[in-house]
Amino acid sequence: MSIAIPTSNRQFYKILNDEDLLSQLLREQNLIQRHDQHKCHCGSLMTGGSRKKRLKGGTIKTYPTMRCVNRDCRNQINARKNTFFSYTDVLGRPNCKLDISTIFEMIWLWCQEIPASRIAALVQVSQPTVVDWLNFLREVCQEAFNDATQMGGVGKIVQID
């Protein structure tokens, strides 16, 4: 069953608070890797899954992963590897310690035109981190705008009302 893109805060936070729904939505929108589109280095297919990790505070965090179906390999890859959510620093190193739900919430709040200082307070992330992500979002929008096809052209008339 396909998940609709949320159009209200209630729908958004329902998805955000359910790790399975969030992973499904992000996979459907091609924001994280889908296991059916990825093969392991051994050549075998991958299956979707999740990995649990205990954090310093004792809380357990679940991450979407892809696991090789080959019993001899069982390689496991983070589903956000080489995606929008795998932020790299200025030296090109993967350097994102934020979980996907926090990043997704920052994106949602940015789309609602919430100021960076308020986003930092709401998601409990430092303001420089929020500013870095918001700058990244602006760059993504700029690239999409620059890649848009031009209207009109030779022999084509464009009428503007």
C-alpha cells in the first residue's frame, strides 16, 4: 500500500512518529535506497530491514538498512548511503549524526517558513547545524531551478498573461 505525501501537520507527525511508515514513505519517494534497486557487492539481491543501535543515553534507535540475502555474505548497508540524507562535510567525509526523522522534520518546518532559530529549538539541534541543513535545502532548490527546461525557444511562442 502506498503512503500519501502528508498535507497537514497531523498527517506529517503521524508518519514521523512511526519508523516503518517513515521508511516506507522515504523509499517510495526515492529519498532513501530501495532494496529492490540495489545489489550487494557479491552480486546478490538485498532485502529491506532495520538495525537497532543503543545510544549513549540508553535509548534504542532504529535505522533503515538493506541486507544481503546471501547467507555467506549478509552484508548490511545503511539505506541512506549515497542519498540526500547522507550529508558530507567540506572535506567530503560523511558527517551526519542526525537521524532521518530529525532531518525530515527540519525540512517540513522549513517548508512551513519557520525561522532557523525556531527550528533549532523545536527539533533540539544546534542552530549552526540547522543553518547548514537549510543552506543545503536552498542549494537543492537552486539546482532544481537551474535544471528546469526553458519555456519557448526557436519557433515557439510563449504567451504570458
